[in-house]
Amino acid sequence: QVQLVESGGGLVQPGGSLRLSCVASGTIFRLNAMGWYRQAPGKQRELVATITSGGSTNYADSVKGRFTISRDNAKNTLDLQMNSLKPEDTAVYCCQLTSYSSLQNYWGRGTQVTVSS
């Protein structure tokens, strides 16, 4: 069974940086497309960034130039480097995987990111 576990969230001041990580198990990691999504209180979940099995990336306009998504297929990890953080980046960030075999989406439980002075 596919499992995703996120880490790296926390409290950071505006302008600061955080690096989120997601460890995947139960699948051939390198074959799956993956992504980071976030949900702020009272708002719908939104896409942050995605990365294909081949390494192609896509970003929400709101994070372009500030966030970088990457994957390490040898370690089964997905990372999100977040720089120049803003209060509006405050949200629960979730790791998402699209199964290469079934196209089913899997989600981690999420990690809280709070940007505040």
C-alpha cells in the first residue's frame, strides 16, 4: 500500500525559508508523478507544484521563482524548497502521488507551514 509521510513544516518569519520532504513507500517511486498541494484555513486545496516521472516541473503562479520542487528517486523522496516565504503561504502542505499503474491519487497527512512575524 502506498504511504506518504511529510516533514519539515514549522513557523518561519516572512522572507525566510523552509524545506519540506515527503518519503514514499509501497510503490516504484521513480515511475510516479508527484506534487505538493496546500490548504489554508477556510480555503480550497490548491496546487503548489508538480513533477513528472521524467522530472518536468510545473508551479502555481503564486510560487514561481520562490519554490522549487525536486525528487530523489534513489531515496524515494520528494522535496519542496520554499524561499522568500510570505504570510499568504501559511497552510497545510500535502504530498501527492499519482500511481503509474492505476492513476489513483494518494495523499499524505500534511505538514503545517506558518509564516508570521
